[in-house]
Amino acid sequence: MLSLSIVMPTLNQRAFLAHAVRSVFAQDLPGLELVVADGGSRDGTPSLLAELAEEHPGRLRWVSAPDSGPAAAVNRAVALAEGEVIGWLNSDDCYTLGAAARALTLLQRDPALVMVYGAGEQIDVQGRVLGPYPTRPPATPRAAFAEGCFICQPTAFFRRATFLALGALDESLHAAFDFDLWLRLFAAHPGQVAWVPQVQAQSRCHTDSITARERERVALEGLQVLHRHLGYAPPHWLLTHVDERCAQHPFGPGSSNLQADLAHLAARAEPLLSPDDRQLVTERLAQNRALQLATPYLYAGIWPDGWAPRTLEIRLRQPTPPAMGLRITGTHAHPGGGRTQLTASAPDGQTFRVRLANPGPFEWTLPISERLPDAQLVYRITADRVFVPAALAGQSTDSRELAWRLDHVALVLA
């Protein structure tokens, strides 16, 4: 049987480390070694690694020193590893039972194979399964990477010689280094990657992971890698991140100037996009009514053309001095005319209603009872009537449920 080394980069993830390590040794393969490269953790990781090494004498080796990031940690661990095959498990992920044996069996059976990977699951902090990782088999065309990474990284096992021949991981990347490796490997070894049709590993989703913590970096590096390998970068990588930032505002981390932040992001991505895609991104940002109305303390989840869905969510963060009310200026524009009633659910449980008797403009001010600075408050406004444009106009393909138009929203200060 081929010899196997598992490499594990880690940094300040003591809470998950022991579980990850034990999932490695639960593979119960003779000669299996684990090499952990710690980037200089300050959460007690080195002392835990020392304890785990005592539990598995001669089978767990570790180093701890500052490095330039997770790609450097993986490269350092691979350089120390002795196995013919490498498994790469992050310290917040875990293997399923039998994963390593299934991978080695395929690699042993066919010497032409350079890598195998399989199905994966996403889990939360407590280890509860959130759902399957969006994985696709190796027969998938390489160009499909433009739609998103379809390899769940901890499920991958590859030959050490192949990894080194490819030049190891690109240490200039801090989020998309695995994505870059898969694209290089698929280009260099077409038809030499196999699939394990079973759940091989569980990838943990939590707020301190690179994927969750550095969403802008993930988007930009993804564009960079695709442009490098495929010659183009689809704008949806950038536009998806725009949607993510909007969905968090004004509660998310980072600068409170949403429009300026997204304009800066688009400028950084511009060299990677085609002229047509640059124009598309510019127009999407400029014409998005939700972005136009957003302030450092306020965001309304309307459609980009200004229409409100059946239930509109308005998020606000209390400024200093605190706001006393939320003023909504809108237009009752239901094509059928007639009365429309809006019901607002306030964060304190109160309910407010307004009846719009006839089509036309209206103004409505909702009281804000919570005055604590930086309080995160959500108002939900539900309409009793909606319409679907596609149901009214034969040539329309717009299947959205639309209620009314939001023209302006503002905080009323004391």
C-alpha cells in the first residue's frame, strides 16, 4: 500500500484542532503520519500539539513559527512529509471514517492517477451537518471552474511528486491557493483525477474561517486565478460579493461607506474583467436603487429598480445621537389601483399599519423605541397585495412579486 502523510496548517484554532487530529488517526492505516504546521498561534495551540504528539508517538510531527499564510504552512508541511501520497486537512475540518483507505485504494489500483477527491459536507461550529458541499466529478470540463470551485479541499488526496512538480502552492495567494492548485493540476493532468462517490470529509463553516472572514479577498483572488488560467474572469464572482455586502449592511464589518467600498472593489477588479464586463459592473452599481438609498446607518432590501417585495426588510444601526423615527417615502403603484395596506413589525414587537387608499406618493414615519448607540434594529414591512409583471404583460418574463416603490428612507433625529 502507498505511504500516506496528512498535512495540516493551523493558526489559532485550538478549539477544533483535537477533533481534526483524531479524525486523522481514526483512519487507522499503518504508517500514516500527520505533519502539522502552526503559523505561530497564541491560543495555546503549541501546548495542545505537544499533548497530541504524546498521544500518537512517532506519528504526529509539528512545527510552530510565524509564516506568510496558510499556503506557506501547507508547503512547509509537505516539505517535511515523507509519504508518497498527501492528504491536506485544515485544522477546523475532519475526515470521515475510511476516507483515506478509499482514496489510497484508487491511487494504488491505477498508477496513472495523480489525485482523487470525493463528496464533502459542510458542518457548523458544533459539528452539525449544514448540507452537501457543491462538488462535481472530475469529468466536469475545466472551464466549469469559472462557475465556482467544485472540489471540497479536505477530500483531496494527491501524489506528493505531482504536487512538487506543479510548484506547490502559490504563497502570494491567501484565500484562493487551493483553487489555483486545482486549475493547474487539471490542466497538467487531464483524465488523471478520480472520484470517490462517498462523503470523504466535513468542511467547517464558522465566522473565523478565511472563507467567511475575508470575503472580498476570496472574490478578488478567485477572479485573479481564473484570469490567470482561463484568460477571463466572470463578473458574477464580483457581483455575488456585492450582494453579500449589501445583505450585511449596516451590521457587517468594515467601512460604513458602502457605495465607496464597492466602487473601490470594482476598481481593483477592473484589470481582470473584459471591457463589456467592466461596463456591466459599473452599470449594476450605478443603477442599484438600494445602493443609492443606503447610508452608513441604514439599508433597505428593495430590488435594484426600487420596487419592494411583499415583505421589505429595513435594517438600521442607531447613530449617536440616536434616531427617534424611520421616515419612509414611497409610491403606491399597483397597476390594479385600489387600496393597499402596509403592516410594519418593529424590533420591540409593536405593529404599525398604514392604508394607502389610492395610487400615488405617501409618507410614513415609524417610531424607534431602542435608543442605545449602535443598536442593530430590523423593521419588516409587509404588503397585503402584490402583483407579478409577467402575469400582466404577455411579453414580460419578470416573475417577481412586487408591492410598492420605495423612493426614500431616512432616520429622523431628535
